[in-house]
Amino acid sequence: MFISDFRKDFYDIVLHKRVLVLVALDVDAICACRILQSLFQCDHVEYTLIPIGGRQDLEKAYLEHSETFQHVVMINCGANIDILDTLQPPENIQFYICDSHRPIDLVNIYNETQVKLLMKQEDDFSSIPEYDKIFRDDDSEDEDEDSGNESDSSLPSGKRRRLDENALERRMGRRQIGRASCRERV
């Protein structure tokens, strides 16, 4: 989800919290990080800064520090991958992504709970397709037509709810396996 008011929707939220800052190793990211560090230091925000060289570094850094932070700021990394699928965070973790790289993963754009995109709305985002055109459930539409039920189309169908529950169960299983393998390495 795009954030329109950076101060209210981002900075005021992380102001008195511990923040994990993941920064790509490029000039733009380092400059933006230095500005953010100055703000954090002025307002006494506790943060941990980790340089990120690629996707593997991102996954490794997140796994090592995920249990101590609820707010993760990603500078010039993370927008073009499905952050929730890649890192599989718990529901209480918030990601704030400031990334100039394109394209932006559509799952990050339409996630309204855990992923906040810190990007200008003046950028050309008019070509982003609508949510319903991308994430539609063809099976449940066919099922609704065959059954003849005249239910409210704004409510999610039972079939779709079951698919989401199954996906969540699989995701939780992968998290437990990932955590177990991390503990074995230590």
C-alpha cells in the first residue's frame, strides 16, 4: 500500500520503537540511509543498520534479527519481490519500503496490512492494474454460476476463504521449518 503522509503513516509510528534498517549497497540507498540516520539520532530512535548486497543477504539479515524488531525499513531493496512470501514474517511485523527500483511487486502494492511503500504518488503508477483484475478466483466464480445462489458478490466466497486458510497453514509450516533449520545451524 502506498503511503501518502510519510510523517503520520511512517515516522510517527516508528518514532519510539526499535527499527531494523536494511540498506542496499548503492549510492542512492546510502545517501537516503544517512538522512534517515540523522533523523533517528535527533529523535533518539533505536535502530540496527544492516547493508544488503542481494536477496540472500536480505533473507539472512531478516532471519537473524526478526525476533527483536516489529518495524523494518528497507531502503532501495525489497520492492520488486514479494516480501511476505520471501521472508514469511509474523503478522505483527511492518515493512516500510523506500525503493527506486522498478518494477514493484503487485503483492506489495495491494497488501494493506504489513507492507507500506514510501514512494511519491507522482510517479507513473497509473498503469497498475486493478486488484480484481489480478487476484481473481476463477474456480469460485464458476462454482457460484453453477450453484445458482444469488449471494452478495462483495462477500468472499467460501471456496476462496478455504484457499486462503490452506495457504496460511502452508506458510506457517514453512516458517516453523525455517526456524528449526536456523536453530540447527546455531
